[in-house]
Amino acid sequence: MEIPVYTIDAFTNLLYKGNPAAICPLMHELRDDLYQSIAAEMNLSETAFITRINPSDNFTTGSRFRLRWFTPTTEVNLCGHATLASAAVLFKHKKNVNPKLVFETRSGDLAVVQQGEGYVMDFPLNPPTQEDANDFRDLIKAAVGNHPIQDVYLSANTKKLMVRLADSCDRSVLTSLKVDPVALQSSEKSGRVKGLILTMKGSPDNQPGYDFYSRYFAPWNGIPEDPVTGSAHTVLGSYWFEKLGKKKMLAYQCSSRGGELELEVRDDGRINIFGETVTVLQGTITL
């Protein structure tokens, strides 16, 4: 038996940038252990599986699908770049005729619409709460060393800890950090944290005018560093909206691959995340 697979670079319009996701549109559900084995084989930060809800639908006519995301080691509750990539597979490659697609996921219904050259995802907003830096002293030290920080926030429901570097730090401080995933994992074993966001204020006066920068590490879920992370921006978007007083923001995740996200914090407690995609590979997986 064979299943189709696409590798899509998300949150970029350039090949080999952004965050690659493997996407498998499936006519029939597979066993959970098989999903996990395929994700481990693909060895990208996420592999997503799209399945039909209504058996009479196909990937061209259907508007609602199930979507599940797996890292190489575990299933996750929310993933932005693989949702963007899944929409790209359906709209671009399956020529889906609907103006809007809805994915049923562990995080509820996630809608995606086409806009210009990319796609807008309707995601939950995950406001973090301020924490005492001393409670996470070892983890912060492992991540940023002796660089000054000015805020520590935790999103308890997503288990993402956000550490903001002081405004006195240059962007090069964030990009040049050598973060050891093993040290992160060994310094935080309480279970409260499954992902670490490092962020800093952007340079909105310099083109293209990024409002903030970030990097994201999730070795607890088998991802040493994620290149561009939609789910982290459900936390970052909430935080920077409060700090900057801006509903519309342009963000850059400065991993080695790099990626750009356009954000809009909505009045209904959700966030729109816009990004572009590029298709790198189309093939089949043998089961």
C-alpha cells in the first residue's frame, strides 16, 4: 500500500527556507502507531495527516477535514506551519474549490482561507501570565547564558515558556545564541514547560518593519529547534499586542532557515496568522 506525501516549506516564499512539514492526505485512517512511525521516518518537526470526515467527500470538493500533527516522537495539540502546509496541499495540489477549509483538530476547529499569495489561519489566542524568573532560573540560564532578560511569561495551557531578552540586546544576540537542547531538557523536568520561546522587540522603523523577533525550542517534544512556529505566535501575538498596543504585527522567527508571519489579534479572542508556502517535494510512502 502506498500513500501520497508532500513536503511544503511554510511561512516563506523561498525554497529551503521557512519550516518544512510533511503532509499526507489519506483516503482512510491509519493506526496511531503507523502515524508515529511515518513522522519519525520523515524526521521533520511535524508530519500532518489529513483525513475525510464525510466519506462521500474528496479532497477537491470537501470543506471539512480531520487534521492530526506528529513530531518524530509524539502527537501534538497545535501546529501552525503544518496547518498552513495542509491548506496549501488542498488548495494548490488538490485544487479544492471551497473559499474556506475547516480542520477538526485537538485544538478545535481551525479555518483557513486563501489570501493573495498565501493563506490566513484562524487560530486560538493563548495569553500567557507573568512568572518569577527565579522559578525557571536553570532553564533560562541554559538558554540565554548571562544575557539580560526583562520578562518571563508562561502559557500554562500550551506549556510554552516565553523569555524576553532586554531591549538593550541587539538582534544578533538572539540569532547567535547556541542553545543546547539536552541542557534545556535536563534543566526543566517539572512538566510545566514543553516549549521555550525566546523573543525580543523588533525594529519596526527598518524595512520590512518587524515588530518582534523570536526563536523556539521544544526538545521535550523531540524538536531541538523549530524553524518557524505558528503555535508559538498564539502566545507571542497576545504578549506583544499588550506591550506594543498593535493588533496587526509583522513577526520574524530568526532560526537559521528563518520565516515571516503576519499577525492580527482579533476582538473575539482569536488570532489570524498569515503565511506563504513553497512545495519542495511530492512523492509516495510505502506502508
